[in-house]
Amino acid sequence: MEHLTIEQARALINRTLPISAELELFEHWRNCKICRGILKPIVVEKAQEKYEISQSVIFWYPFYVGDLQFRVYFTTKYIVAVGIGKRMIFNTEFVQVGWEEVERFHRGFLDSFVKYFISGSPVIYKDIFPFFTSTFFSKTVLYWTYLIPHGRTVSYGELAEWVGGRRYSRAVGQALARNKLPILIPRHRVIQAGGKPGNFTAGVELKVKLLKLEKKYLAELKMGKNDPGNSQTY
Ligand SMILES: [Zn+2]
């Protein structure tokens, strides 16, 4: 396979390609230093993006999927955090709104989020921004993680290699532990070398379940189910 073009690299980070195309490119770039060299400046550019949230308001909306409690935090432009479980993730509770407001600014998100937990189909959203991740290094880790496609897993060591070297493994683990956008930034797809699931703030059980769901979804996709793409632009 040929190396990534800049257009392909941009399409990967903007999540505009069908899943089948992402998977095909991934099998190449995960092991290709040249391609990771093409992706790196795009990841860095993303990690340097600034978004002044102080001027707008952060809303939040609580909801359930089965027994699991969630809170989505968002602005009119971005989804900025997702809380799983009862644990409060912020001291300030921001402005609580109804689902109409989520629907208004992030159309399709809630429906697809619920569906994801049932069928493993991708979550649809317009844009995310890791606003609550403060350091450049952590943001870099999160954007590399963002590039791991549906149903695929990567070890902490491999992710550290992409970020800059195996010596960053521990720091990578710490950055992932502070990810405030679980599911959307697929931290659950980063596992221990040898296949053990490793940590997940919302519980290892859930991590294993999500990976199984995603694999099942991909198997169905392979059998000829329509490839919906990531549908981020709706
Ligand atoms: Zn390559």
C-alpha cells in the first residue's frame, strides 16, 4: 500500500472517511514510520487548537443507557466532556438543560450514543474539544488515541511509540486516565500488551463489553451491512 496523502491524513483526524477506509489505512499507518510522520504535524496542530470557552456557556445534560448514568457537557459548538457513572467529574455543575438543547446543537448525538451501547454502531457527533485537558502533551496523546478506528485496539507501548517513544508509556497512561471524553476519544481501545484490558475509569467490565460490541459491529459490517462512515458532518 502507498503512504498516506495529506488529504487522507486530514480526513482521518476529521473522521470523514467510511469506517472500512479508516480500517484499511490504519493497518498500514500503525506500523509505518513515514505515515506517522505525515500524521504527526496534523495531530500537533489539533493539540494546539485553542477554543475560548469562557465566552460561551457550558451546558450539561444527564441521561441513562440501561443502568449506566451519563452526563454530556457541551457548548453550542463542541462536546467538551462525557461523564460515566455517578462520580462527579466537575465541582461546578454548569447549566443543566433538557435533551432538546443537546439535540439542537449536537443533532443525532444522543440517539447514536444509546445505539452504540446496544449495537456497537459509531457515535455521531459534530465536533469534540478536549477542553478539560490542559497540557499539550496530554492533548497529543488524546488525538493519537482519536485515530484508533472502531473495533481496533492498540497497546500503551504502541501508543507511546506514536507519541514519541516507549519511554512515554507511563505518561501516556496518565493522560488517558484524565480523558474527559470517554467513548468519543476511544481510550477504551488502548489495552495492555498481551491483550489484557488494562484500566478504564468507568470500569474494566465496561471496557471489555465495548470492545466486544465494536468487534461484533465490524463483523456485521464485513458481512455486507452498510458502512455508515463516521457521519460527523451532518
Ligand atoms: Zn506509510
